[in-house]
Amino acid sequence: MFRVPAIVLVLLCALSAPLSAQTARLLVTVVDRTTGVSIPDVRVQIFREDPPLDPPNPTPVKTLIASAQTDGLGTAAISISLDVYPQYYIRATHKQYFPTEPEFRPMRLSEGDVAVGIELFPRDFYIDFPVGEPTEIVHGRLVGQVSTPTGEGMPNMLILAQSQSSTGLNGSTHTGNDGSYSLDLWPGDYKISAAGDASASVAKPSSPDYSAYPVTEQTTARIVAGRRTRADMVLNPVRTVNLTVRVTDDLGESVSNADVFALSERGNSSAVVAGLTGEDGSAKIGRTSPGEVGLLIHATKDQRYLIAKAKIEIQDRPLTVTMSLVPSGIITGRVEFVGRVDPLHSPGGLRVIQTVPGRSIPIHTIKGTSGQVTASGEFKVTHLLGEQCLVLDGIPSGWRLVDVMHNGQDYTNRAFRLETGQIIDGVVFHVEPGTSEYSRPVCAR
């Protein structure tokens, strides 16, 4: 059985000539998901959700209200008069491509121009077996047992299969009640690992001490089409203890509602646990295995952005640490789309997020408006300290990041360094039309 991947559909706020009141104009661009090439002759349909025709039947009715066909550049413009029903759907079809999935993709429209980027998968991208003909076996099956050192089966253990090929696909599953598991994979070499859960090193608060099962040393397995490969694993317990973090401001007063993040890296696994300080300024992290833990705390108090960072060593007993917050660094700037006055926005909005050198994705998120890009392209990133890299999240389909500039220097893959209370102004993200890259570069120091 073959599953067709979902279509990536991004709605973006755009800018063009003024429209009449209560009118939305859809500027649709359709590209090949595998090559980024524009697709002409795609039929694009817009549906409106109307109330049920039959009152006893609660299912709404989808009414076709507009349609168009993409031109040689893979684009189409559709004008829609908005009404009291706010829910709309879009569908794109082409005989050589799979349709949008779900077939009717929901969207909410507002007055003005809306850019819609659609990526379709070609039908010949997947094996399509003729009806009635023998089906070729293209998968292999990984099976095994996860047990304790005494031989007891361990239920609900997470199994991860990581492909060693750059073009391979990973897989995951959980063990059953008896500790056994089964996972269908494409042929190839895989690294197999098992753990108590996705955050085996650091997890939910519990009793002062107990045993947990960390990630195993990874086992290599070769999957062959039509055959079973067995990989049994034994998990050894490790004693874990509770960690409590007490947070104070730069005046020594307790800080409530502070966000506490604890990063634990043990061998091939890493986990981040988030907590919130109570009225007494403390947060219980809990289930921490011995070793190094990185702490990051940020809060907003009296309209001040505060932050603290530290690395601590966990021994074999419960630990309480006190973290003193200091004024954070701030970076401000704007996002510029080449050839446009204002930036394009997705429904979730453009956002500038921070990460640390050596990581392509952030290990935590900041609540509130930090990093949100306004309609005019401005942004402000708060709660920064030390080496920080900036990433623009929410770039629409059909666009790609060019660079990140500050004072004539390129910071695209380079970290900013912020001291306590430092403000860096004038950072500019440049975005241009083009095929987006699906892997983010790792920022260096």
C-alpha cells in the first residue's frame, strides 16, 4: 500500500492594486514538489462552505464559486467576492499530478490580495501497479524484541530506524504489550535504537529517585525487500533524580511565570523539557539522569526582558539550583521581499526565530510576539544572550532566503553575539523569488 504525501499549501498576504470592498484576489502559483518547476494547465477551483441543505444532515455543502487554469508560468489570478461565510476551500488538479491532499484544502480569506503557493507531486514519482497484475514487494520488515536485563518484555518503547542513505526514509514505531515490535521499511541500511520515550533523559516530574531507560547504543540492520530482519535490544536502567530550578531577577526577587528549559544530551539522544515557575519562583524539572544539563530561562517582568543561561552537572542525588536573570539582548530589523514594498505573509505569519550555533532548528520557542514580522516587515527578537543565530520561518512557497545582512556583513550562516542588555538594530532579511531549499543551513560561530 502506498500513501500519497500531503500537499504543502501556504497562504500568504500580498500587496497589489487596491480592490473593491469585500473582495479577495487569489494569486495562485503551482510548482512541481520534486523539482520546483512551475506547472501550466493546472485547474484551480475555489469552493465556498454553505450551510447544510437538509437541516437534519449537519454536513456543510461545498459550492464551486470560481475556477481558473494556470498559464505557462504556473500562475493564475482569481477574484472572489467575500460574503458572510468565512470558510473557503481550494482544489488543484492536473492529469499528470496527484491532486491537493486533502482534496479540498481549507483556507480563510480576507479582503485584499492573497498569494497561494501549491506544490503537487507527479504521479510517476510513485510506483503505480496496474489493477489485476502481481504486486512487486518493495518493502522489508524489521522485527524484534525489547527487554530488560532479566528478560522481561518492555511495552511502549519507542523504536527509531534511521536510514544511512541520503535519499532514504526513516521509520518509527512502539513496542507492544509483550515488548515486541514490527516496522516496514524501504530496503537499505539503518541504525536502530530504542528508548523509554522521546525524552528518556529528561521527562515529567515524579518521585525523588527512580529508574528510567535511556536510548540504547544504536544497532545497524540491513533491510532486504520481501524479507524479515530481526533486531533485539536490551535496555539497562539508569538512576534518575529530580531537578528543581529557582528563578530570581537581578534584584534578588522571585520571578513567577518564567519559562525554564532544560536540555539533556546523552549519547545519540537529546531532549528538552519546559517548565513554568510558580508563585514561589521555582519549577520542578524532574527525571534527570546524571550528566550535564543546559538551562535556559527567560521571563518578562515590569516590561523588561530577562534571561539566564547555564550548564550544570547532575550527580546521583536531587538537586536545587538558583538562577539569577539579567536584562536580555534584543535584535531588531526588517524583512524585504525583492520587488515588493511589503512582505508576503502566511496564515501563521512570518517570524524570526533564534537558534544556537551548530543547530539548524531552535531548541525552544519564546511565547508572545518576539520575532513576529509586522505587515510592514519590521521585527524585534527578545530574550537573547551570547551567540545567537537568526532564522526566518514561514517563507512562502516560490520564495527563498537570499541573505541576512547587518552593517554590510553577511550573517546568513553566522552567529550574532549579544551581551547583557545589548540592542542590535538594522538587521535585514532579503527574500527573492525562487525554489526554496528544504534543509536549513547550520549556523556557525
